[in-house]
Amino acid sequence: MPAFCRAAPFLALALTLAASPALSASGPPPGFVLTDNPDLAFTSPDGATRLEQYMKDSEDLFGVKWQVWARRGDQMTELKPEQGYGAGFRFTADSQWLVRMQKTGSGEQDLFLYHLENGVFVSATKKKSLSELAWAYFYSRPETKHFARLDFHISANLLEGTENAYQELGMNWPNNRYLVIGLGGEYDKHPKNTVMKGLGGWRCRYDLQTGKFDVPGIFAKENAQALTWEVKRE
């Protein structure tokens, strides 16, 4: 019994650690350096979360790697996936949701959505990125399901306005509820008298509470124009 009593505190500590959420590593692995670019530093509106972006350089452009880490107090959590470029971010006004605007190439961008759960930002869309879901929704609609697939400068963009529920667009929506996403891209092959042709800023709305997309009527006119977007040669 005495031996068991002496070991009990250590056993209790082990059980406590096992029951606790697994803490992330203390930071990025060796070789990653914190960028000093102020445009790549972001802080949540409540001041509790600071996003830090680290780069691992390489002589090969395609070997450059970027990691994003969310720092909350003494805890750091990586916001995956690792990418080849730095990223932009926007929080909702309540600091509960976070959108990553991730450059993936020249003129191309993806969107990733995170949600604060138990003090940690985690992926809110699990198996697919927010941009993949938005594109799937675009091609599922009656007016777009036969729209030819884009193959150049494919980009999903988060419109500014998350901090005030898109009042600049004339919206009267609840705070911290919706995201407005713009989709665009081009065709690599187009008529000789055309400089660019493709999709020019088609908009949809994402509901953070239900995880569903829709297209408010106010977007209808511009969306119709976006489907026929092209730039003719002069």
C-alpha cells in the first residue's frame, strides 16, 4: 500500500495528461523563420489570438514552405495546410471564425475556414477547403452547371465586410453570420480577338451557422454579367 500511495501522484498526473486535449508543438520545426513582413501579421479583434507566419527558404522556388501558427497565450497551434506562399486572414467581429486567403500561384487563390473550439482554431470544413465547397456550389446551380470548366487564374476571394456584416454592400444581415465569396477565373484558350475570357467575380453567400451557400437576389444582376465576362482586343 505505501508504494501505491507514493506512486499515486504520478499516476494521477499521467491520467490528467491523457484526459487533456493534446497540445500542439511549441512552434514550427527547425528551419522555419518568423517573417518580419507586417502585412502577414494578424490579430483577432478580441486580441486573444495572434497569427504568426513562418517561412522555410529554398533555392528551388517550389521548395519554399510556409506555415501559419495561431498563438493564444502560451499555446501555439498550426493552421494547416502548409503552403508555398504567405496568406491573408480575416476574422469575424466576434473572433470566433477565421478565413485564410491563400495564394496558390500567380493569380490563383484558395479559401480555408477555421472555427474556435475549446480555445483552438480548427478546420471548419473538414475534408474540403471553403473554396472547393464554393466551386462545387457554383457548378451545382441550374444557371451554371453547364458552365465550361475554367483552367487558368482560378481564384476564390473573400469580400471585405466580415467585421460589420457587409454593411458596405447595403446588407442588413446579423453580425458574425455570413461570408460573401467571389469566384473568378479564365480560359487558357479563347478567341483571337479576346484578351481574356472566363468568369468575372460571381458571388455567393456562405452561412456560418448552417454551413450552406445561397445567392441573395441582390447579386443576381452582377452574377449574370460575370458568366459572360470577357475583355476584347481594341
